[in-house]
Amino acid sequence: MTVAAAALLLGGGTLTVIAGTALAHNSDPAPVTGPQHLSATAATISCPDVGERLRTMPRSAQPQISRGLAALDRQVSDAYHALTAGGDSGQLLRALARQRRETIGAMADAIAGGGAQRPDELLRLSACTTKPTGAGQRQTQNQDLSQLRNRIGDRPQGQDHGQNRGPGQGRNTLRHAGPSPDDFLDITTVRPDTDTAAPPFAAPSGRGATTGTFTSACGRNEDGHFNSDNVIVTPGVSNGAHHTHDYVGNTTTDAFSTDRSLAAAGTTCANGDLSTYYWPVLRRLDGTVMPRPGVGHGGNNGSVLTPASVTLTFRGSQAGVVRPMPRFLRVITGDAKAFTNGPENAAASWSCTGFENRQLKDKYPLCPRGSQVVRTLVFPGCWDGRRTDSANHRDHMAFAGADGACRRGFTAVPQLVQRLTYDVPPGDSFAVDSFPEQLRKPVTDHGDFIDVMPDGLMNRAVACINGGRACS
């Protein structure tokens, strides 16, 4: 079927394509049954990440910044859908640039209105390009964790509610929205990597290290706490993530949560930890469609896989003692847009039980029979000692350097490591949720954490870590 874009309508913060026949989201009238493997598109939309470039955000500007970032994501998603529906790429990119410039300008005005210097340099981030996703763009099979470690050590780091409580059958919307077979790799063909014994992947050890651990047992999201919000990056905006998150810990977390509401909530953690922990869901590619924001409307089809285990461990520093985190500290790891941004902020890895000395960053692992898929999300463990958040949600935190020490101006705090295991169906039949234009690539995996531990519990965690004990 030939799909031709007939018109572009700009308005209301979205980009709409009126197609000559049908748009991608309703172009397949047949119900879906049985396993569905999604094939990659020939190209996607790649735009400069405005949120990553933010350095100043006055408190009064926060609502406009949040709405602006959500609008930019929506505009890119709409342009991507229009491109895959057969729209003219040049026309789409010109319209998208005009729209982004208007949105970024409003964000810059809000920053200036809050008393900070107007960041006019952000306007240079309006233009976008297309990025090929075919064989010419395939990632190498050898995972260079050494380069990733060096990057992490050199710079600061941190990325309508889409409920997803049961299966729903329907049209296989956006079947083109990745991943591709090239995104999977047999773990048995990967050589063991000695870099997993170095920061940030390895646990602290040796003279001077704080070797204790503190673990919060918070379940596996058995209660079905899902939404497509992101209270750290786009607070106050429903469907700010465009993909669905699993939550454990705090039972009320959504886009509209505040420090006060989080502190007053319940928790799934056995030790009274009120912190919120969340990450994109992993799905079985079985054709299940949930026609809701962040799911079917974003191409993230498939039934949700509940983790077989969730381990939330805080550990110490290679270089000495850790100090308590401040309550309501917000920490992110990984990059939800790493496929188009590049791997600079990628910090998640994939492996299989029994093979965790072989870590993949840009591939999903194909595990032998009886072995589970493992997702490891390592968070930065160095804090600037002043802020509980920063404009880009990264600059107030950093990973330790290659020697395990925090750089000047940062101090070590308990470092969170999330380890998730899954029983997945055989073969290349699972994928993580992502922004639509990120094509569900494994390199986009990421995690988010807000510390809401009561002060007494945090002090106990620090004492255990610095004392070399294993506590929970």
C-alpha cells in the first residue's frame, strides 16, 4: 500500500500528517495472533537533546520547561510516525524544525523570566535529521565496556497514565517500530570481558574500600504499578515518557508526585523504604496491543513480562567511606534516547544468568535454555553535596573515575545497583519499551530513583556499608 503525506498541520504542540490512504497506526486491519517479531524501519528521526543541554532552571520556569520537553518529545514522535507513513522527509524535517524552534524559544523565555540569562544557544538545537537504521548502522558485536567506563569517569551523569494491567488483542500497530534481529546476540559467542571487574561495574574491594551493602527488598511489581509518566524529567505531564515504567517501592509515584506526597505514601519495600524505583517494562513480542498512551499509541506492543527477581543493592566506594544521601535526591542512569544521542550516557547492560562476566550494552542477549535474561542498571555514586536535582538531572551526580574515586567537588554516597532477571520466551521475541523513534533498542535502557528513605533507615544503610556488613 502506498501512503502519501497530503498535508502538514502545525498546532497544539503536535505535528499531524494527513495521509492519502491510511496512517501507520491503522494500516494493518488484521487482528494479531501468535508471536510477532518487529522489523526495523529504514530511518528514524534524530534530534539534538534539549533536556541534556539545560544547565539552569529557575524554580518558576520548571512547569514551562517540563511542558516544553514533553512537547518536543511529542513533536519528534509525530514526525517519526509521519516518516514511517510515507511522508516526505525534507518537508517533515523543515516543519519539525519550525515547531521545535517555537517550543525551545518559549522554554528560553521562561528561563529568562525566572531571572537567569536567556539560553539563546538552545535555539541552535531546533534542526533535526534522519538516521538510517539498516545494516550500515549495525552496532559491532564486541562490546567496548572500557570506553564506556572512561566516558562515565570523565563527565557528570544522571534520562494520560498508560496502565498496563492485562492483555488486550487488537491491530498490530506500528509493526515497523523495532527491534530488528540484528539487535540480538547469542551470549555464548561473547568473550568474557575483564572490564566488568573495574568501576563502575565492579563492587568495591581492596584496601580503603567500603565493602558493605544495603538491600531493599521491594518486590517485583506484583501489584501492577505502571504508568508512562516520568516525575523526574517531566513532572506534571501525563505520558511524559511515551513508554511504560515498572515501579517498586513507593506506591503512589506518578507525574504529579511531590516530595510531600511521596513521604506520605505507602511502600512495597519490606524495610519501610519509601523510595521510588522505576525502569521501562520488558515485553514479550506476542502481538498484544494496549491502545493507550505509551503503549499501543507509541509502538510498544507486547504483553508485559514481570521480572523473575528484582534486587536493589546500595554499595560503597572504592576510595573510602560514603555519606548519607539527602532525602528526595533524584538520580537517573542510562539514556532513553541513546540510539539517536549516541552511547555517551549509556550505563545499562544486558547479560544472562551464568554468563554475567559477559555484558552487552547495545544488544539483547540470547540466553541458553535454563538461563534468565539479566538487566543491570548501575547508578552514579558521587554527589555534588549541594543539590537534590539539576536542570538536566545529571550534573549534580557523577560516576567515580577509573580509580573508583569521586572527582573534585563530589563526595561518595551509597551507589544503587538494580539487577533484574526475566524468564523470556525463546529467541529474539522480547524488547524493552522506548520512545517511538528509539526503536526499542537495548542501548536505550535506563533507570530512575528518588531517595525517600526515612533518615534513620538511610543512616543505618550508611553504617552497614561503611562497616563492611551486608544489611537489609
